[in-house]
Amino acid sequence: MSAAAIGALVGLIVAAIDWVLLRTLAGRVDMTETKTALKAAGLVQFVLLPVIGWFAAPYVIGV
């Protein structure tokens, strides 16, 4: 498995954990705009964090 694929996988795992935490936080707030923003941020991270991991991991590992 390449360094880029490992970085994307780590990014996906971090995004999944953060999504769960943001959904939990969204259930606790009162304002609907805040709930929508937290849910949207969690979904956007499912795309951004694996992409960032794909490009950042080879630089961190040095490949």
C-alpha cells in the first residue's frame, strides 16, 4: 500500500470520528443554523481530509 493511500485512509478514519463528534454536538445545540453548519462541516470533511491525506502523507513519510 502506498504512502498516499495510507494517508487517505487515515484522513477517512479521522473524518469519520469527527463526523460522529460533530453530529453529537449538533444534537445539543438549539439554533437550527448551527445544527446545519455542524452537519455540513462533518460531511465536507469526508471529502477534504482523505484528499489532504493523499497529498500530505508522501511528504511526511519522505517518499
